[in-house]
Amino acid sequence: MPHTKDELPDALYSAAQVRGLDASLIAAGTPGFELMQRAAHATWRALVRQWPTASELSVLAGHGNNAGDGYLVAVLARRAGWTVRVLAAGDPQRLQGDAALAYAEAVSEHVSIDAWTAQSQLRGIVLDALLGTGLTGEVREPYVSVIAAINACALPVVAVDIPSGLSADTGRVLGAAVRADLTVTFIGLKLGLFTGDAADVIGELVFNDLQAPPELFDGAAITARRLTAGNLPRLAGRAPASHKGKFGHVLLIGGDRGVGGAILLSAQSALRSGAGMVSVATRSEHVPAALARIPEAMVLGTSSPNQLMGLLQKVSVLVVGPGLGQASWGRSLLSAAANAPLPQVWDADALNLLAAKHVSLPKDCVITPHPGEAARLLGISTAQVQADRPAAAHALSKKYTAVVILKGAGSLIASPDGRLALCHQGHPAMATAGLGDVLAGLVGALLAQGMQAFDAACLAVWLHANAGAQEGKFGRGLAASDLIPAIRQLLEEQAPCLK
């Protein structure tokens, strides 16, 4: 059965892993051409369901198995009485195996097949069957020109398996990519459909397993796990006789002059996400504002790290970095935190100071870099991080022996033990300041309540993204603080407080 966006499987694979699953299906007795026919039928059903009144199809075909799927969709459309034309960007004589059989079937059904030229006209629904999941290098001509024509045509576009030009492994646009309205993908979900540039080009995603038996996936290697409401780590319920001392004491350190709001957002998030107690160490001039905004927090005006020493003996989790700055005040407080044997969340300027080698990261940390901070931590460019976000997340986790939340479209959570989780929810209205501060406080609160670092990071990212999606429905102007009540509501829905 096909899956809608809310019913997608959890497992995410590399292109090579999906090819392995495909080969296993064939080895178990399903002919490759039959799988190609199933893919074509799945694509055709999704296409007709999306545009039930359409009657004309333009197929752009390359010269691989992706093209074979396209030729078979053209056959189905012709049999349904549609006006169909295949424009071959790849020479049909180069087709091999099952793709060659698909081309032969299209010829026998008298499908119109012409070579693509710059003067070719696109009509009706446009089917992208140019380049499949095997693409690794930059898109070259004639495909660059074909992709540009598809993107300029203002017609509905369907991508077979993956939009041509999008990396199935990294989600990076390889120079140029088709912007699809609908992508129909098969057998196993590719990681690259959910991170990096993917959200800009895949449109609606439909999945079909091509009738692969469940045992095919038993024990199969996966690249990542997609976070869903059904597989989230659970925060334990609370006994009726619970008290604040059972749910941790979070100390949040930051808020230099001019950026005092950042640490207050983190503190408010930690408080509303269930931390038993919350303390804030910030500039003395920010204390009145902090007490006015969060009277439940204990606020310490701090001018030197010596003032933290007593408090560090009493707390259970540190959140360091929001509004910390990189001047001597922030550096000295971060140094004190780094020497404390406590679970910690490092964000923002704590990461910039770490990258500048002003301090070393202690054990049991969660770090929450955006791509620019990740680049500084790895000593590479932001473009290199974005070119392979999964590799960057793993590299950071290995280098710093920490759980890493690599923020951005398709946020990734990497553990030093090799686990990788992905959250693709969210909303473009979340592109605003302060959301990272809210996330850092949320992670700290979950750690304080007893969750392991990887689980806390996964749950926090999912809550944060889905709160953003919920509040983003109201459009532009989303403020970071808008997420906090939404996070509280979602957390209660996912893990009720009372057993």
C-alpha cells in the first residue's frame, strides 16, 4: 500500500542500501522488470490521485532504470487515453536490461518518443524520469538544461523515486535539481529526501514498498531513524507524591550585555519543560528583568566564575552559551562550567569558544550547532557542512564524544555510538532569532528529568520542530517564546505527567 506523508516508515537508507534491498528482492524471485512495473503503477496511481482531471503527460527520460520507470508510466497513460509524449534526454539506445525492455514496451504501444531539444515543448503533467538515486557528481548537460526547462515550465511536476539532481544520501542539490510537486519513492526511504535542500524540491512525498515482504527489512542496515510520534523516547510519568527535588536542577549560564534575552528564553523553556528547579547565572544588570519575567527561577548576578562555585555543587545539569558572548566574562564562566562533572548542553557562543580552542568539552555533553557553528567546530566551510550534513553530524559526535544536534532543515541527532536520528518537521516561519535558545533549555530540562543524552536530544528536537510547525501555521512573525507553551502541550500529549 502507498503511504502518505504521515504514514511513512521510520527507517532511512542510503542509496546503496536501497539498491541492496532491490537486489535482495530480485534474488528472492521477483523479476527486476516486475519491480519496474510496480514502480510505474505506483507512480501512475499517485499522479492520477493528485491531478484527477489531467489528460496529458510529458515524460522526460534519461538512460538509466529511472528512465525505464518513466517509459512504463507513459505506457499506462497512453492506455488510459491520455495524450503522451516522451522527450528523451538520454539516448534510448544506451538503455540496458529492464530499462531497455520498458523502452521496447513503450515503442510497441506507439508512445510518441522524441529526442529532447531546446525547442521541445512541455505540456500537461511533467514526469521527471531523468536521473535516479545513483547520481553522485554534479549534474551535467544536457540534464542541466532539461532541469532548467522543467523548473521554468509552470506545470505540475512528478519525480520518479527522487527529484533529478538531488543527492539521495545527503539531500544536497548537485548543481541543479528538479523542483517537484510530488515525489513517488520506492522500496526504502532515502535519507536525502529529508534533510539539506530536500524540502525545497520534493513537494509531497509518497512512498510505496513495491510489495516487498516485511522480512526483507529484518536485520537490514539502515542509515538513520526518522523521528515520529510513534517512536519517540518517552519521558517517564510522575508518581503522585513527587516533589521538585526528583526532577533536577538546571543552571543556565549566559546573557552578556546586550544579549540578556537569550538566557531568559532558555530558562523559561527549561522551566516549562518540567525541570524541578531552574537557576540562571547572568550579568547583574539583567537580574531585575529575569526576576520580572521568570519569578520561579533563582537568578544570580555573576561577575566572576568564583561566584558560581557554590551553585555548581547543587545543580544537576548545565546549559551554557545562550547570549554568553566571547569576551573575558563569557570565557571565564564557560571555563568554570567545563570543569564541572555534570551533564551539560552547550549552545551558541559556548560552541564558538570551543571551536576557538579556548576550552575543552567535558563528558556527557549535548552540543547544538547550526551549520555555521558546525563548520567552525570541524574547521571546514559552512558549504561543506551542508554538502553532507549526515557526515558532518557524525564527525562532530566522534570528534567531541558528544551527542550532536545539527540544526537546520532536516535536523540530525548523532550519538558517539553511531546512531543517527532525523527530524524533518518544522516550518519556514521558524527562521527567526531565539529558537536555538529555546531548544537548549528544553534539552537541559529533559536531561534533568533523567533522560539519557541521545534520547533527550531526540525528544527535544521533535517537540521543538512540531511546536514550530504548529505555531508556524499563523505565518510570519513567529517569536521564539511562542514555542514554549506549544512545547509544553506537546510534551504532555506525548508523555502525560500523571501515570
